[in-house]
Amino acid sequence: MKTYKKVQAVIYDIKDNKLYFLILHRVLRWKGWELLKESLEKGENVKGALLRGIKEETNLKKFKIEKKIKLNKKVIFYNKEKTVKNIILDIFLVRVDMKQKISLHKNAVIEHDKYRWVDRKTAVKMLTFSNTKEVIRTVEV
């Protein structure tokens, strides 16, 4: 079974004392809403993959990696055929200004076709996978 190590970002902003999260609509290999995640390339460390993923998948120029989120358990998920195992090594809280322009189509391979800034309740409702919903439910900023 092929295994990929990944890093995930909880990208957020606060406007008018209200917390908003950036969620992405995935169209590559499956359809649904997710948080930004990136696979580590050979020889790459977690932080390097995180920086690359933010730039490649959103084209955000200004952001602040605030802290690593403590996980209660390891996040592991598989593809439908159970031929690929994905392990989230770390999840980081990343603050951005939600007025900043986001561009999802800078790469040759399109992973996401749209994005939304949503409050916690809406994020939990829209996100596709339970492990991601749990991250949003428990994250503290």
C-alpha cells in the first residue's frame, strides 16, 4: 500500500469578533469540502510542505503560521479502493486576512474549483470528513 505523509492547515481570520475558516471544494479524485492539506515531497520537512502548499493551492502572499495544533489521535485516511494510506503528521493554525485575493488555478493540476470563508458551525456542516470536522470543532485561536 502506498503511503503519503501530509501536513494540514487550518486557515482562519477574525472579522467583527467572528471567527471564519477557509474551506476548499475539492474536485481532483473526489468531490467535497476540505481544509488545505499538502503531501510532503521527498526530503521535504513538514514546515516546507506547509509553506509550499499554502502558496501553490491558494496563492496567498501574506500569512502567519501561528502554532501547531495538538492532536488527540493520529489522523489517517484511505482512498476508496484502500490502496493509498494518508497520514496527517501535523496540523497548523494559519492566520490570513480574508480580504486577500485567493487564486486556486495557478497550477496545471486543478485540485479545487472554489473556496468559501465560513463560520465554525457552517464549516462543520460543510466539511466532508469527520476527522476534519473534529479539528474545526476543537481548534482554539
